[in-house]
Amino acid sequence: MGCWNPVTGLNGSLTDRRLENNMRGVVLRVVTVLEEPFVMVSENVLGKPKKYQGFSIDVLESLSTYLGFTYEIYVAPDHKYGRPLENGTWNGLIGELVFKRADIGISALTITPDRENVVDFTTRYMDYSVGVLLQKAEKTVDMFACLAPFDLSLWACIAGTVLLVGLLVYLLNWLNPPRLQMGSMTSTTLYNSMWFVYGSFVQQGGEVPYTTLATRMMMGAWWLFALIVISSYTANLAAFLTITRIENSIQSLQDLSRQTDIPYGTVLDSAVYEHVRVKGMNPFEKNNMYSKLWQMINRSNGSENNVQESQAGIQKVKHGNYAFVWDAAVLEYVALNDPDCSFYTVGNAIADRGYGIALQHGSPYRDVFSQ
């Protein structure tokens, strides 16, 4: 298209040239798998064919407009992306291409080495990463949260101590009455003694002037005790509130692999399942995160924590103690569009694969689609 050198600069043109529309009149049969937000069925009007929408459908429609072909779309009979069977054949979307019942396959379809052995892929049109869908912790308003830093037995001891010290102060002043000023309206009754001790405990002061030496020594020790208790309560309350804020401690795949309280899984025999299996069983894998993930996902040969389709995994997260490992783009869409706002997602910043359009092996359309 052009040449460049440091002396004369650019010699030529870098304008975008439209591809030759050599696909006009071509009708392609497209197989897909429903997966929000990549492929979805819009509201179907009775008597009319289904209308599909979504990100992958937008890509397909743009290619159709650009290259001039038309297409017929249908969903894979078993609603699966496809995996190799014992007899060497494939099922699902990939199987439709292998048996040449479809020309191209498009959905949230990732490019993997196993799939590339039997079908052709275009270059990736979007990066892919694995994410985790979790349920948000329920936030309830507790009117007695201020009592949480101390146990009930400790609160009972503090209440008993207030009553005991109030009674001792009253007895000391009854045995040795203080000298009150002329015209003073205060008195050293049991009620005033209790109120004075409680007021000093909550750092609000008191009203009765206790002037005897014994009473002042008693109150000095009580104030020191109150200072220690209030300081301990303040520190425990701060720690309690901090722990409550970081209750959702799973913020990455590494955090998920380190814990065992929340079981997690993925779609059985999916690309994510195979990805974790291969890395988890590879003895040369440097990151031991995958081996820990595989131990949980492979419990009972994969039947305990895995599901048959992604929607089942999403519902399992919503109704129980469960984390669903799946396509990050799909999970983010689910979390953002959930009417109850009950989900949050954890993503993986490393994108080691991508989404592509699958075609029959040796398809003449692969290069023109990629370009």
C-alpha cells in the first residue's frame, strides 16, 4: 500500500479499500447457541420467524451488509457449543459445522486448539476472559449492632458493676454524709448515686458533689475502669464495622481458589471446564491457582458442582451458596441486568483467548471474513 523511509517519509496511500463484494447472492446457513448478550431472541410475533439480536448478531449483520451475503440462522439442536465424543465426532455447534449442516457458527464462541483441529476460525473480534458470578451479601439493618463488639455476658457484668458501684457510693455517703453548701437542692439518695455513676461511665459527668475522701477514691477507681472499658469498646466497634465492610472478600480468581466455604463450578464439558482441567492437571503450570480450582470443580467427577448450561449456573448462584465460573462478558451482562441487583462479578484481567467466527474446515470465506 505504501513505502516509508526516514528521509522522504511516506510514499503511497494508506486509505481503507473496500473488499470486493464477491459474496452477493450467497446464502449462508448459520448455526448459533443462545447466550446473552451475544445471541438473544427478541420478542417473537406470532406467525413470523424468530428475530435474533445481540453482539455477535451485530457482527454478523455488519459482515452481511459489507460483503453482500444473506443468511439463515438456527439454534444448535442440543443447545451446546460442542465437544468431542468417544467415537471421535463432535456434538453441538461445532458438530453442525463438522457434518457440514451449517456454513458458519457464531455465538460466544471461543477459539481453542481442539476446535481449531476440526473447524476454521476467523481472527478474534473480541478478547475473552474468565469471570466469577457471586451473590451479594444481604445487607440487613440491625438496631442492636452497637452491642455487637461485646458479648452479652460482658454487657451484663458492666450493668451489674454500675449497680454495685452506685450502691457502694450511696453507702459511703450514708455512713459519712458530705457537707453540702447552704441552700443546695441536691441530695445523696440512692437514685442520685446510681445516676451519678452511670453518667460518669458514659462520660457525661454527674450532679451530686461527693466531697468525702472515701467516695473520691472510689470514683477515681471507677473513672479509670470506665476509661478502659470505653476505649476497648471503641476499638472493637471500629474493627467490627471494618470486618462488615469487607465481607465480600472474593475479589479475584486467586481469592476464590484459596477458600472452600463457597463451592463453585462451571458448565460441564465447556471450554472453561477444559481450560481449567488442562491447566490444573499440567505439572509444569507455574500458577497453582488452577490446580486448586480443578480440585473443587472436579469433585465427584464434575457432577457435584457443575451444571449442564449457563442459565442453570446463574440460577444456582441466585438461590444458594454458590459461585459460577464462566465467560466474564456474559456474567457482567447478567449482573447489570438482574432486576434484584443481587449479583456481583469478579473478573480476570488476563485475556489469553478470544471470540471468533467458526467456519467449515477449508471454507473459502475464512480469509475474507477475517480481513
